Amino acid sequence: MDKTSRRGPRASGRVLVYGASGHTGRFVVAELVRRGLEPVLSGRGSDRLAELGRWYPDLEVRPADAGDAEALAKAVVDVAAVVNCAGPFLDTAGPVAAAAVEAGAHYLDVTAEQPVVQALYRAYGAGDVPAGVVVLPAMAFYGGLADLLASAVAGRIGGAVEAVTTAVGLDRWWPTEGTRATGRRNTARRLVVADGRLVPLEESARSRTWDFPAPLGRHAVVDLPFTEVVTMHRHLGAGRIHSYLSRAPLAELRDPATGGPEASDGTGRSAQRFAVDVRVRVDGVDHRAVAAGRDIYAVTAPLVAEAVTRVLDGRVRAHGAVAPGEVFDAADFLAALSPWPLEVELP
């Protein structure tokens, strides 16, 4: 079917969550239900989906393997949006996005993999999706949050953005199996922005110290960009974009003996603390924005659910393949999530 015959987006509260039974997917399902939307549970593991379905007996379950185009096409029937939480996204984003767009549904995902975002931007540029459909990758802790912070600062300060520097502080990291699988699968050279262009990160990653707000304080950080570099590059026009990550939690991630996240309260969040500290340089002056909270996996749920809500009710600035700060009023978006689950400080 060519793109002119595809259906446009539906006015409906049905949202297919692909990877619904995974660690992050469960948070997303719970948040969508809390907001009064109707998740449809989907993904690759029928047994795990059936188990999740017992917690939500009123929700429909539609198993589909990412490699089965026919099953995916059936899974996305009569849904308004698709949220892909199933990594590695190098394997799932392409086919799941294609099924969503073909059905006239919005597509969002929570990838931290730079090549995935680049591929979706190439595939769904202007005119390559049905009218009114949004394709929004990286709407998550890695990628979307830093992009929104930088965009909010740029919108408030005005002027041309010269550089953006992001530092992600974690007090520790309990990785999920999906995170580990993604790390093994994603071997692409990471990208930063220099002289306004996406270029490979130097082989020897640079290290420095960074003073995060309390309670994190001073951390050793290492140059380690995620999807925020690609999303910011799409719309901010900065000549230089770099990202750093706490060094010690990165070592925990790479240690096979490190356990996965465990709930520390009734919401299911772990005790992990984070801060995303963004510096936006305009006219030679750095302007700072910070978002802090708990559990990088759990906080992805309200981020992507807020995005789904705004996409469905039309609070968007563009259609097609977009970045978070490009499609939403970034400051208003962050205000909707503050003071819970994010403590946000803007200039």
C-alpha cells in the first residue's frame, strides 16, 4: 500500500504498548491506565503477556513478534498510537514503526540507541507519513528528557544556541536484562556534534568532574552520548553538543554481577537517584536546567505517557518524524511533570 492510501491518526484512547511485559513496559502500562487511556498489551513473549494480562483483565492482549509483519499489522488495528518499549530497538523499531505508520497510528519509542533515531528520521521525513501522524523516537529518560530541558532553556533565553552540554548523574545503576541486551547489540560508534555536524566520538572518551545538585554532588563523568545528541541536532542548530555520564555507575552496568532494579516503594521504583544537568550556551553565556528524581526506568513512563497524551489531544507543533523539544512546548511539558516525578529547575 502506498503512502497516499494510508489512514490518518484516529481519535481514540487505545494505545498499543509493544514490550508491555518488560520492566519499563509495565511502568508505561500502569501510567497510561492511570491517565484514563486504554493500553493494548503486545510484544514477543506470549506467556509473559498473559501473566501481565491477569493483572489487567479488562485490557486486550495481542502477541506479535517483531519479525512477523502480518502479526504486527493485526496488532496495531484500531489503535491511535503505538509505544515501543521493547529493546534492542535496532531489532524492533523499524518493523514496529512501519506497522504503526501503515495503520495511521502515531509511533513513539524509548530508545537510547543513536542509530535507531537516525534511521527513523531518514525513513519518516517530510511527506513520508500519513497526514497528522507523529513519529517520535527517544521519548524517554535518555534522549527525550535532556532534549526537553535544552529546548526549554533555548525557548526562554532566545538567541542562537551555540553549544549544549549534558551531564547525567546516577548514584548507581541496576540494569535490566533489556539494557544489557541492548549494550551487546548496539556496537555502533557513538556520535557527538562538532562544527554543527554529527561526527564520531573520539576513541578515547574524555573524563572530567561535574558538580550535580544535592544529594548527588561531585561525580567523575565520562564523555558518553545517547540519543539526545541526535534529537537536539535535529532542531536546535547548536555547533557543539556533548553528553557525559557518571563513571562509577557505568562500571556497575558493565559488571555482570550487578543485580537488576528492585522496588523500594509502592510505585515499584527503585532507590536509584538521578540528575540530568543541561548547560545551553547562548551569546557566550551558559544557562543551566536540571531535572532530578528517582529510577531512570520508572521515570520514562510519565515522560512517554505525557507525550502520548499531548499527541492524541493535538498539542503538537509538527508532524512526521520529530524530536521531543521540536514537537512540544518544552517548558510546559516539563511543568506538567514537576514536582512529581521530576524536580525541574529552569532559568
